[in-house]
Amino acid sequence: MVTATRRSTVVPSSAPSVPRLRLASVRNSGAVLDGGWWPRSWDPEAELPGLVLALSERYGRIRNVIANSGAWDDQFRRIAVGSDVVRVGWFTSLDTAMVIATTERGDQIDLLVVPPATTAAVAEEAMRTAADPANVVRARDIPVATPAPVPAPSGPGRHPQAARDDEGNVLKQAA
């Protein structure tokens, strides 16, 4: 759990990764989102530099990024990305399914954040929806949850194919 936001500028120890990112082909003022991003982890030091570089190539220099403070593993005020320092804001009020970047010109880029553990098929569909210039669905309403696999029961008296209730008890099936 994060207890304090680091005030010093974070200098990542590794090169930025190539982000899994899908952006709208054109900006549409009626669209709710500008694209979708599927980070590999909830570590902002590892994930944000690649995102910032990719967004900078498309939209121009990124001056700040805001994210939900409860979703990420760490918090800091600034991060070095290439020769720039990008301000980072952390807010509990921001939807956990979003990250917002602001360009040097003041343009806002709203992105869906697909949780790292999401399956590839679900993540791709969610990013495709978020990047659709005609999309009017908000980030929190785009399905990104994947059902957890049900572990195979083991031990005496377990019936692997039997239906179970919420407590794991075998349900009687109608004959």
C-alpha cells in the first residue's frame, strides 16, 4: 500500500517499454475516449515512460499525467522521460479505468486503462472500443473484467464436474 507520494523526480532505472496502446485514428470531439492502454503491471515507474513517449510522438510533448491513486503500486510527483520531466498527479476521484495526459498545448488525452491481468482477447476488444472515434461509452462501462478460472477441486469427496455453491459445497442436481 502506498503511504506517501515521493516528491523527488523519479528517474527510471530501465529503458521504457513499448506500450500496448491503441489510439483513435482521428480525434472526434464527440468521442468519450481517445484510446486504450494495457500496461503490463501497476508499476508507474516502469509503465508511464513508454506511454508518455508514444503519446508525445502522436500529440506533441506531454507535460503531465493523472491517474487514480489507489490503482497504482507507487506514487511520485515527477518522472524523467527522455530529456523531459513530466508531472504526475494522483487522485482518488479519478476513475481507476482511466489515465489522462495533457500536452504542452493543453490538449487532454483520455485513455482507458485495461488492468494488466486481463486476457489478450478481452484487452484488445476493450482497447478497440476505446479507440473508436464514434465511441460514446465511458471507460468504467467498457467490459475489461475477465472471469477468474475455477480451480479444480481436489481431495476426498470432491466431485470435479459437480456444480458448487458460493462456499464450495456440492449442489444436488435434479434427476
